[in-house]
Amino acid sequence: MSSVNPAPYDAPETEAARPRDEWPLWEIFIRGQHGLNHRHVGSLHAADAEMAVKNARDVYTRRNEGVSIWAVEARHIAASSPSDKGPFYEPAQSKVYRHPTFFDIPDEAGHM
């Protein structure tokens, strides 16, 4: 008969043992069969990166839509705020050379 030593009461929980509401949030990006870029398809909670990729496969590629999955822990994503849209993008307005308004496009070129 083998004896099993119980873990001490103050032992830290493993990632997988934590309740799901405490698991980190992961943002999921999938590259489609015919696409060259990954697109954001949703979010999910998972204990670690491996679980996030496997769960994303099960949730977001049930019909073989994807060829590649990226799982990025949400806390590692830096983003601008929509409320800062004006001040954040305002410097671009003063750089008129970034807009192709100085070029004449021939009618034969069609819609661009």
C-alpha cells in the first residue's frame, strides 16, 4: 500500500486548481485557411497558454476554419482608449504629406 502525503494547508494552488473566474483572460486570434493575417475572434479564460490554445481550437475552429491560433494574455496587450481618439490622432492631421491629395489620378486608373 502506498502512502500519499497530503499537501500542507498553506501550499500555493497550481494554476489549473484555481477557480475559473480567477484564470487569466486570453484574447484569441485565428488565421484562416486563405488569409495571411490573424484576426481577433474572441476571448476566453484559461489557466495557461497551452490550455488557451486548446480551448480556442475547440471553441473557434470547430469547422476547420483556421490554420494558426494565437492566444495572448489580455494583460499583455497595450491599447489606446477610444475616448482619447482626438488628442491621440491629432498630430497626424498636421502632416498633410501623408494623404495622397496632391496627386492627380488619371480617369483610366479607375477606382482606387
